[in-house]
Amino acid sequence: MKFFIPLVFVAGALASPVALESRQLLSSSTTSNDYVKGGCKPVVMIYARASTESGNVGTLGAPLKSGLERAYPGNFALQGVEYPADLASNFLPLGSGQDSIDEMARLITDVATKCPSAKIAAGGYSQGTAVAARSVAQLPANIRDRVGAVVLFGYTQNDQLNGGIPGYPQDRVKVFCNTGDLVCEGTLTIALPHFMYSGKVTEAVSFIVSKLGN
């Protein structure tokens, strides 16, 4: 696998899927602990940020949260996954560390167990897609069935897992892979299209709503 070092080391600046000035926002805008702090909501999403992004949902998670809050006013919770999101973990066979994958699976299981009527979504960006996909894949069937939608931006396991998630219905997965995003082709070459997913947020929100319902 190739790894284009110059772009990777500016990922903290470029991975932002919104305007560059948004990087000046307070870190709280890239952190969401709605479930951990507020408990069950009718709709709960567990989300894993990209490598090097700040907070626990990163800058792509922030507009995703805003869109889903508009779709489910007062009834939505976004919970970010606390995991290292370090560059080195991208080289691991699963696309991230097993501890990170286990943590997202734990959060999903916790929501499914404690919130029996909640509708659950999951997602991630870049390394976060590996965390999300691998965590959903390892869930027991009764918990995995509770996950109604998964959105994956710049899916690093797209080639390895054939564009889906093992054991999970393909029609519940929405993969966003820009033309020229080489990580979607099974490499670790980081090209500019990998940082250009802000325009896909509205489509992701619509997909989640279409699967979970109003």
C-alpha cells in the first residue's frame, strides 16, 4: 500500500469537510456527548471521526449533527466515539485498532440495551469508517439488527469489504467515495478528494431519515 506522506501530515488542516475558517471554531463544536450526558433519545447516532480530527466527531460530524437535529428536533442524540484516531492505526489489518472498534461496538450495544425503543444509526469518516464498519460487523445479530442505517465517508475498507459491511444488509449502508479518493480503492494514498465530503452531508442525512423514518 502506498502512503502519500505530505498530504497525510496536513490532514489535521485538510480533513475538515467544511470551510477552512471553520477550523477556528471552539473544540466543543467537534465534540458531541449527547448520549453519554443526556441518555436515551428517540434517535441516537454513534459516530467515529477521521484521523487527527479534533473532538470526538470531528468537523464532518458537526454539520451531520446539525442536519439530523433539524430532521428530529428535540429527539436526536449524536455520540462521538472516544478513540485515538492516530495515523499509525490506519496501517493495521482492520483499518484501526481493535480497542477502538470494541469501543464503538460497546456504545451501540449500550444504546440498544438501555434504549429499547430508540432508532440507531452509525457512521464515520476516513479511519472512522473502518471503526464503524468493523464494529457493526462484530455485533451480535440481535444488536446489529437494531442499527437502521450506516453512513461512511471516504470508506477506507471499501475495497477490502466489497463496499459493504459483513453480515449487515447492504441497503442500510450508504458509502460516499469521491472520484479520485484512492483510499476507497484499497490504498493508503491520501489525495485531495478524500477531504471533499462536506457536500455529501445533506444526502447522508436524507439517507438516514429514509431508513429510520420520521
